[in-house]
Amino acid sequence: MDPGLRWDFVLLRRDFVLNPVLNPAIAECIAEGGTVVTATRRLARELRGQYDHDMVESGRKAWESADILTWDAWIGRCQELQPDTAGEGLTALNDAQLQLVWQEIVQDDLARHHAAEEPLWNVEATATAAIATLRRMREWRIPGDDLPPSRHPDHAGFRRWLRTYEARCVERGWTDRYRLPDVLAAATDSLPATPLLLAGFDILTAQQKHLIAALEKGGAAIEVLKPGWRDVSAIPCHAFDDADTQWRAAAGWAAKHMAASPTARLAIVVPDLAARRDEITETLTAVLAPDQAVNPGESRDLPFHVSLGDRLDAHPFARGLVSALDALTADSLTLEETESLLLSPVIGGHGEELLPRASAALALRERLPWNHDIDKLLRELSGLGCPLLVDRLVNARARVRETPAQAPLTALSGVILALTGDLGWPAAGQSLDSDQFQAREAILEQVLHLATLEMVHGETGLTRAVALLGRGLAAKTFQPESPETSLEVLDIREAAGLEFDQAWFADLTGEHWPSAPTPDPFLPVGVQRDAGCPDADVTLAHALAARRHARLAASTETLVQSRPRHDGDTQLMPSPLLGNAAGQPPTSEPAATLASRIQAVRASLDEIDDDNGPPHPGGTVSGGTGLVQRQSRCPRSAFLRDRLGAGDHAFNRPGLDPMRRGTLVHRVLDTVWRRLGDSATLAATDAAALDTLIVTSIDASSGRDRKVSGCGDAFFETQREWLRATLHEWFAIERARTAPFEVIGREEKVPLQLEGLDLSFRIDRMDRFADGSLALIDYKTGGGQSIANWFAERPGDPQLPLYVLSQAAEAIPVSVVAFARVRLGECALDGLLDPERHPDESGLGDHAGLKVNAPVKRSNIRDDYGEWTNHAPRWQATLGGLAREFLSGDARIDPGNGGVCRDCSTPAFCRSKVVLTDNESENDRFGDD
């Protein structure tokens, strides 16, 4: 169905009280068989509705549709009715074709004149700007041949592009649609001599005036409908503190009038709606349709209509289609792109396979490298419980492989259309609401529109065709048709010719109204001023704004004006067009949003703090030392992670993230000590042999990381040299230990029964001295560890104290407990030792058998930490208390570090700000078990 006819059908089914009586001049023109040409699509639709309303009111059962078109549509029809007027068979390029032609011209020119700086140019954006300049020249009849000389490089560059473009048009029989009014003006004899009425034009361009004059000279009856004017100097402008308060006041004003008179025609008009559209829509939805604000995914008719739609590529259907096509045709995908593809709601079977697809996405985060191709994805995806998705992707991928490397765009348009069927786009089997249906049709129209580019674009590949589709979707504005509402939100330009019962003109600050002139960058400013371009001259721009302002005031019985006083800390000045009425206090109270109403209700309720979940039955638990660490750092984190199973799922990101780098160091040290075994073997191993052992251990331990990193061998060569140097520094410390030791445990799994919790964890390393006592060592590849933390009321790093308790439970003596900091340039052992078993030393410090760096002055050691024999009982009491908290169901939000979350894997649940310190250990995030 034709869009215009569909809108007329909607109007015929509604109460027409919303439609005012048609302007007599317009009614007379239509009655005489004439054509009404409007400045905007919105006005054309409005006038058609008014005409149909008048026909119904007069008792008509059937009538001819009124001939009401926009200026561009009327020009296009004239060209279609009289094709010879385009210039002896010339083809008028559409916008997409024009874009490609100018991109090629700009690219070739840059290669010749700016080869050294070519990568700095955005060719697509430059071509778009150049086309805008071409349009301005056509509209204001600025001849390209007579441009005055200019030394500005942009002016000179555009002249070269224009000459190339004009020559190419002559050679290939092209023209552009911006030139058609001039072509028609030269052939007015062939145009139908029907009466013509122009409505809603605040200003006529030089080109429009030229065509009108030519038509009148040929005997055509033409009338330009003059808008009404009203002096705005006496209309008060109400000042609000900020823009949000202004929008809420406007929403409250609309709600009041809609309740008092449901059939009243209301409007909120904004100088620059495109920049304010989202915030206005959000506020109006929160005030006028709170149910929609609560359930944004549910599509339903809103009680207001916001003009100036979004770009079509912003619609979920368009984003999902282009994303899927990119994945099917790309040489490489990232894990983020893969996850987006798997969870895309526009691929058929999404509703039936939502949970399996989400589970598969999580599994593939660890199975696939960051960069991979679609075929590897399909191999890994099979068997993960998503048969519908696999079938669709396999069929689509097969079609892509069957597509020739180079083909005409007509054929590639058909391939893309077939791929939408293979993918089940958009979400096959699900019903579409009106907006979704219109979006699908608009997107398919752009797919078919690719064929029109074949005239200016040679054969190409499917990847390029998908890119062209994405560009077409981005250039297309999508404004779905919807039932008429009593409240319209309009840009000031779109309000031209419309009439309202009540209107609110907002954002009247000096920054927004009138808008600053924007001279064309490719044309001398003087040329634009001489041609009368209002965007190039402050005086002309202000005069046009004043005209629009007066026209809006005349279009409504009551006009409310408003402005914000501040934008953040910036004070905003009133518009200079307001005169002396700019500082009136507001008369409309800001409307209460859904959030503020909930807050008001909440204030009257009794709040009960309940930070306890159900008690834990005790016994075997997973989580190891990490569970105790999470309970210590924040009970809520432990409850969420270890009771509810919440947690984060990291991607296999490119390279080695801190966690994976720390794990690699653990693996390499484990491999080296598996070969060495004890200090005697280390002492007998010369430097060359140790170097060989380190290098081979690095290569053997980094195989999986090489596969999933996606960074290639060069990256790992660099990482190997870094780790090689680090381990040489580390083993220099190990060699300095003169007391013999044997490494009896590497990643040794040990149990611990702690106040009813049966924990299990792995000790990084256990050394046994000659007297049978142990050194418990925890590898750290980051910084920030502190021995003092072991003795805090809530230890943030309880791993080593828990290691000590696990050995004490078995009556195994421990004489050293230490961090092994393995960082290039900072390798060291930090910890505590038993002075009874190491009589040459007291407390911490250097001794012949072990280097231990004290975190505080040695004289304060005993005062700060007490006797060695008291450490285990103290840790039993402290860590046992944390275990009892966990068992009791304690789920308080109580982060340490002064109330700042140091790290957290579940920030979305409590919404506290997560802060990760720069020197935090890579393997310190809630334990390394």
C-alpha cells in the first residue's frame, strides 16, 4: 500500500475533531484541479488529512485525493511526466549514486594532489560535504564557472572536483536532482498548466524563485501562501533552572491540556530538535507514558509524536542485519562480534534457543581466540545445543561461499535478500508490530536500492555490497507512520504551515535561537552572502529566525515560551529575539516523573535493613581461599559469588591480560622446579643450562596462550624475552639461599576445615628445610601485597594465613611464610619466619638461608605482629570469624579500603563503583584457586 494512502486510511478511521478546517486558498486550489506544493512532508500529510476531513464533514462518500506534494516530490513528478525536460535523456542521479560518484572524484584528486596526506582525509565525509555544497550552489544559483579566485586550498580543491564532476556528467549523460528545477525552468512549455499553490515556505531559494517566474511567464497561475505574523515581543518567556526542568515543565503543561481537552491540538516546538530529540522523548515518556518507560521493550502507541526520526541504521533490525552480514563475509571476527551474532534477536530461532545460545556464547569466550573466522566459529558452535542457529549460519555461510568474488550489484542485492531468508531475519516466526513492520520494509527497500548503484559502480564483492548497504541505511531517516496524536513535538522548520490550539516554544537561549550561521566551507563567504544564502550571514539568519518565530506565534491561540538558565555550570543567555520578555518566572510546575513519584512513595514507607540471607548448612564448599577473601573484602560479594553463583566471564582478549600473564608465570615456575627439585640441583646447574631450561619451560607452558591470544609469534617472542629476564632475576634470589631446601609441593592441593566449612585449595609452593619445617610460598606477579594485611581485622589477602592453618591442622611445622614477588626489577621474598628455627635471625630480615624484606622497621616487628607462635591461633580466630559470617548468611555491602570497592566480579548487583588499584596483583582478584 502506498504510504500516503495508508495514512489517509488511518485518518478515515479516526475522530476528525483533531483536524482544523482547510485553509480557503488551499481548498480553492484543490477544487480548481490545482496542485498544492508544501515545504515539508509533515505539512503535506496534514493538509491531506484536513482535506479528507472536510470531505467527510460535507457528506461525501467518495472523492479524488487532493494533489498535495512536497517541493521535491513535485519536481520529481514533473521530470517523470516530461522526461525530456531532464535534458534530452539525461539520467538524474539519486543521493546514493551521487555519493559514490563524488567519493571516486575526491579519492582520485587526493591521490594526485595530496598523496602524502591522503590517509588523513575522510573521503566519505568530504564527498558528503561537497555534495551539500553542490546543492547549495544549485539552490542559490551560484555558477561554478564564475567563482572568484581564492587561495584557500578547500576552495581550489572543490573547484577541481566540480570540474571533474561536470565533465563526467557530460560524458556519461548524467545530471543531479538538485539541478532539475533549473532544467524545468528552461522547458516550461512542456509542463502541465495547472494552478499551483506553495504553502509553508518561510523563504524561497533563488532556484525556486527562478522556476516560479518561468512558470508565470508561461501563463501558469501560481500563488505563494503567505504565513501569518504575530509580534512576539510581548509574549513572556519563562526561565527554568536547567533543560531537564524545562522539559518536565513542558510535559506537565501537555498533560494538563490533554486531560482538560483530549481533542486539542498541542505542540512542543524546539529550534534544534535533532540535538534534543532523545532527552525530550525520554522525559515525555516518563511523564505521559510511565508504563512504556518501565517496559521499553513493549511497543505500544505513545500519546505524543516526535518528528525527525532516527537514522535507519540505528534500528535494531538494521543493526542486527548488517552485523550478521559483516560476520558472514569478514575475514576475521572478534569474540565480541561473535557474541553479538549468537545473541542477536533478529536471527530466527532466538526465542526458542535464547538460553542455549547464551550458554554457548559464554563457552566460546574461553574456547575461541579473540580473533577467529566464521568457519572456526561454526566448528566450535556445533554440539553446544543451538541446532537452529547452526543450521541458519551454515546455510548462510554456504551461500556466501557460492557468491562470485566479483559480481554486479543487482546480483549482490539478490544475494543479500536471500541471506535475510537464510538467517530468518528479522526473527522468523515472531509477529511484528506496526513500527517493526515498517522498519523491515524500509530496510528491504534499501537492499533492493543497491541495484540502482550499478550504474555508477562496477562489479564488486559481497563485502563491499554490505558496506554500501550500511551506508545507505545510515543515510536514510526512519520515521514510522503512526496514528495521529494530540501532541506533536516538532522542529521549528517542520512547524511551518501548521496550526495548533496551544504551543510551547522551548530552548530559547542565545546558543540555540537563532542558530549560528554555518557558511559552506568550500565556497567563499562573500559569494554566499551575495547569493542570499541565509546560513552564510548573521543578518539574514536572524531575519529568517524572526520570521519563523512570528509565524509560529500566529499559528496558535496561545504560545508559551521557555528557556533554561544553566547548562551544568554554564550560564545561558536568553535569545536576542525575545526582547524584554526573557526573564519571566515559570508558570508551569515541572511534572513528576515515574522515578520521582516512586521516590515520594518510598519516603512514606518504613525501611527495613535486611542484610542476611539464609544460613549456609556448612560442609564442603567451592571457592577455596577466594571464598574467605571475598567474605573479608565484602560479604555481599561472597554471598553473590559463592552462594548464588554470580560471577563475571572474561573474554580471551588479545595478548596476555594480567590474570593470564600471572598464570603463565605460575606454570613456568612449576615446570622448572619439576626438573630441578631442590636447591642442590639448582646450585649444580650452570647459567647456560638454567637458561635453556627456562626457555624450554616458557615455550612448553605458553602453547595454549599462543592459540587463544590471536597476536602471533612476534608478540610471544617479546613476551618470552620479558619472562626470561624476569626468571633469571628470580633464580638469582633462589641461588642466594644457602640453607638447603627441597621443593616438595607445587600447586599442592590441601584441605582445611574452618568453623564448619570444608575448604580445599592449592598452595603455590612448599619447600622443606633440613629440620623438616616448611616454607609456604605464594607467587605474586603484581604488587600491593602487605604482610601487615595478614594481621588486619579483616585481612584482604588471607591466602598465606590459610596455608599456615592447613599445615597446623596436620601438625606440620612451618618456619617461613612469604610472598614470592616475581616482577622484573622487583623480584623479592616478603614474609615472616620462625626465629626459633632460624636462630641467626630475629623476626624479619636477611639471613644466610632466606632473603625476607621487612615491610616495617625491624625494631617494630615484634610490637606489630607478636610472637611467631601466636600467629596461627590469631589467624584461626580472625579467619574463623569470617567463616562464621559466611555460614550465618551475612550479605552486607561492606567493602574494605574505606568503603571503596577494590575489585568485584558482581558490580551490577550492588552498583557500587569498582576501583582496581594500579599495583594490584594479576592473580589477586578474590584468590587464585
